[in-house]
Amino acid sequence: MNLFTVHPENPQPRSIHQAVAQLNQGSVIVLPTDACYALACRLGDKGGAERIRRLRQVEEDHHLTLLCRDLSELGLYAKVDNSAFRLMKTLTPGAYTFILPATREVPRRLQHPKRRTVGLRVPDNRVVQSILTELGEPLMSATLQLPGDPHPLSEPWEITERLGRQVDCIVESGAGTLEATTVIDLTGSVPEVVRHGLGPVDFLD
């Protein structure tokens, strides 16, 4: 297991390059976000997605989330109408995950098997943004919350202790939060909060 300690505000290019090299080799990595830490692998990495599901012990209908650099990239993978775009523009980058209809660019295994939807988000975190920029494509991700735990893992030492033998690389930049993102379903006529998390939703009242 590789461990890279990265400055949260000024990520070292060498460490970012090494993390991307790990992803390109088919690795499952742990990385920081603007909410809690997350598990991630490359978009086309079927084996990586299966490993993430096993670690989380979630079923096929549990959305893995695509981490995107910006809204224009998000638009390649989701069908976005004008009202959804306006809402997302005010909330991104930030601690929100949006459920949207998937486009054909999204591998079938990443879509909800019945609804053909996908979870996407644009994180407000310089480390993960640096990784996404160098990689040049979104990452598949899932909240780093292990089965039976009441909260996501947030301390790098605990992540290393509990997952050091089950992931290939840990990118750490200090303690994360104990909260996941707020999940908003934008597939209906009005936005629906599916999970209350770090992102406030008082604007929907």
C-alpha cells in the first residue's frame, strides 16, 4: 500500500502524479474530498468498482458517484435540464451529490439497474481537483464508510490502520469531516433530498 501525504491547499505535483499513476494501474485509492474521505477508482475500471462495492458491502443498486472537475464535465455523463443546471450552478463546487438521468457515456454497471440514473458531484477540494485535472476524466467514488460504522472514516491514521491492506493507495491531507455529502435527486419535477449531509438544504424550503 502506498501512502502519499499531500498539502491540502498546495498539493505537491509529484504526489498528485504518483496518485494518478496508481489509478492508471487499476488501483483503488482513498482520497480526501470537501466532505469525508472517499474510495475511488478510474471510470472504466470494472474490477475497481467491484472492490469498492465489496469494501462497502453495498448492492448493485447503490449509486457509485462520479467525481467531476466542473459542470461542463458533469454534463457529459448526465442529462441536465435548465432548472437542474441552475440549481447545480449555485451549489457547485460543494458537498452535494446529484442524482440525474445517465447518458450513454456512463457504463451500464454504474447506473441504477432500474432507473438508469447516476450520482455525480463536483468537489470543492484542491487535492481531488488536482487529481481529476491530471487524470483528465471523472473518478468513480463512494463514501469511505465501512459496514457497521456510524460515521465515515476521517482520520488518516485510522484509515491506514483499518484499510491499509485492502486498498492500493491512500492520499491523505489531514482529518476529513464525519459527514458525507447531501444527496439531491433531480430526476423529478422538484428537487428531493435523499440524504441530509454536509451541504445545507434550507434553500429548498
